[in-house]
Amino acid sequence: MIQKLLVANRGEIASRVIRTCKKLGIISVAVYSEADADAPFVSQADEAYCIGGPRAQDSYLQADKILSVAKAANCDAVHPGYGFLSENTTFATKCKEEGIIFIGPSPDVVNMMGKKIEARKTMEAAGLPLVPGISSAIADADEAAMHAEKMGYPVMLKASSGGGGIGMQAVYNEEELRKAFDGNKKRAEMFFGDGAMFIEKLIENPRHIEIQILADSYGNTLYLWERECSIQRRNQKVVEEAPSAFLDAETRKKMGEAAVKASKAIGYENAGTIEFLVDEHKNFYFLEMNTRLQVEHPVTEEITGLDLVEQQIKVANGEKLELTQEQLKLDGHAIEVRIYAEDPVTFYPSPGKISSLELPEHARHELAVHGSSTVSPFYDPMIAKMIVHGTTRDEAIALMEEALSNYVVEGIKTNIPMLKEVISHEAFREADTTTAFVSKYYAKSKSTT
């Protein structure tokens, strides 16, 4: 069994992995930047080492520094979390070369699927339906404009690497495209070390539904139902739920089996997610594969009773999956909200010092901060995730409404007012949750106040 594990990440996901390490009796090692010296995950780990300055480029993206700590601390394994180096082929390869277990798929698979362009090509060969687009890197704004003109506006400009909406932007004409290209390319380079860009046709008002898969090294692959993640702002998810209220049993099964087919086609091992866009007629199109744990994994844990980090570690340790597809049961309904330090109207980050933090009872909390933390301007401004689980969707909505009404963060602006409005909105209750939800309902209401 893995004895000592380094968490190559920060914030709530670092705390999350450390918690499962404690559960399994594994020694946990944290690495942190100067800006995170007082962060909760640092004190929660059994050991912690500073690896550089506050910028991600000087710390959490420094693969060699992280591996040096892993070797010096005699770690058996590294868990990359999500973002940063989680889908970095070079990092995964270096771990393997140093004899350190990378908690995730093989470097070849990370390379194949961690780059959205390569993923498109691979899934097309596997027979999955794709969003129309260009399956090659675009050199500059001129080439982007040429492809967009042929494809027809609107289009989605996308970074090949990374996630979280970084490097993505919907554009509706050539002027917008040219203005957006260089900025998104630079952001992708800064956050993921890769500025490769491509274009897909923008499917307007779809649902964003993803399938969680889990695969071992013995050829067993499961789909752990789906998550609906359609409510987004700036292409980043803010409310997620499982299962989707939109899917019927037949479509759920088809999407799950398609995800398993895609995973088996590339010899996938460990936890991963196949993301789909789903239109109003329940046609689904492959969007991308995340070869890592997802931010929204807790809602899947709530409806399956599984600890996905535990499953990741066990698979990486060479163990077989203990369950079959037939043994998996879908239990109730779960909803997750992401609480950010940001202006609830403009969505601009609002970093600063928290003066007070009060958490509601009867909800699951994944915290990146404590009651006197300073939310740094150097990283994603997530404060926490909050998750509720009910026997029905209506019950889960009621639980989330109550929890949000009792959630107190003072000293900085947060998106809690927005989340309250979304959860209580009639359209949300009726499961009218396409990716246009925020612009259609929330943003419109703000423009009239």
C-alpha cells in the first residue's frame, strides 16, 4: 500500500486529499507557496514544504521543485488534484521516471486526453459524436478568423490545455474573435504552460452533462452516473447537481455506455470524466475528457456512497474495483455550489481578508479558507464548496436554500447572493438549466435593478 503521498495542489482539493489520506493511514505531504503559508491545508498535512513565491509559475507549476520535495520526503505517490500540473504529461512522466506513483492515468493517456485537440481526434476515431470544430492548433488571430468564417459565427475559442473556463470565450463576430484570441492564449500559457488554441462551433443553450468514470488496471470500467453542470458564468461552473433532472433512464444508460466505450478505447485507468453537450432533443456530443478528479466530484460521492479519492488511490496501488456496474445504486439527489470571493453582479474577483466565517449545519463543506484567511489575488478566488444531499431533487433544493441563508462570509464580497437567487429561481426548480441560465435569468435581472 502507498505509505506516503504528496499533494501537488492547494486549497480545498489539497484538504480533500489529505482527509482521505488520514482515513487510509497514509502520511500526507503538502507543498505550498509563500501566499498560502497560512492556508488550512498546510497545517492539515503531516508534513509541509514551501516551494516558492505566490505566483503559480513560481510554485505550483514548478514540477521539478515538487518532485524534489517528493523525493526528499520519501513519498511513494503524488496526487495532482485538478488544475496546475494535473494534466501535464511532462510531470506525469517525471513521476514515473522517479519511481513515484502518479495518482491518475498513464502519461500517454494524459497526453492524449489532457490536450483537447488530441482528445477530439481520439474520440472521433472511437466513434463518439463531436461538436463541429477544428482538430488542430491555430497559429494566430488571422487563421482563427479564417476558420470561423468558414464555420459560421458564433464560435467557441478554446485553449487546448487546462480547464475551469480559462482560455475559453464565445465570440459572435470577427472583431470579438481578434480581440479575444491573444488574451486567451496568454492566459492559457500562464495557467497551464500551453497556449495552443482551437475553435469549435458554439452550440447555443445546450446542457453541460458529464459522466464520471472509474477504471482499474484489470479492464474493469464503471460509469458512476452523471452530473449536470450547466449553470456557469464565464464558462466556469458554479452550481452542479447529480443526477441530471433532464435525462431519462435510456439516455442516461446510452451516455454512460458511451463514456465507458471512450475510456476503454484509450486504455484508461483511474478516475476521469467524459463531458458532453446535450441539446434539447437529448442528442449528446463529446466535449472533452478530464483525466483527473473534478471540482464537482462530491455530488457523485453523495449519490453513490463512494470516496472517489480513496478509489483513485486504490486503483493507483494496483487494486481491482470492488463493485460492478449492476451493484452501483443511485441514491437520491445532490447539489453543490461553489462559493467565490467575487462581486455577485460583475463576477470580478474580490480578494481580501475574511473577518468572519460562519458555516451552516447539515451540509458538507469543502473549505479553502478559515475564518481569518486572506483570499489571494494570485489564484482562483474559490472560498469553498458546499454540498447537500436529499432523497429527492426538491428536498435537495430546500436544503441548499436553507444552507445558503445561514452561510456568512464577512470582510469581502462573495457570490452567495447570486447563488441564493439561482437556487430559488423558478426555472431552476423546473430544471430549465441550460448553459444560458445565468445570462438569461440572473444577468438580466441584475441589469434592471
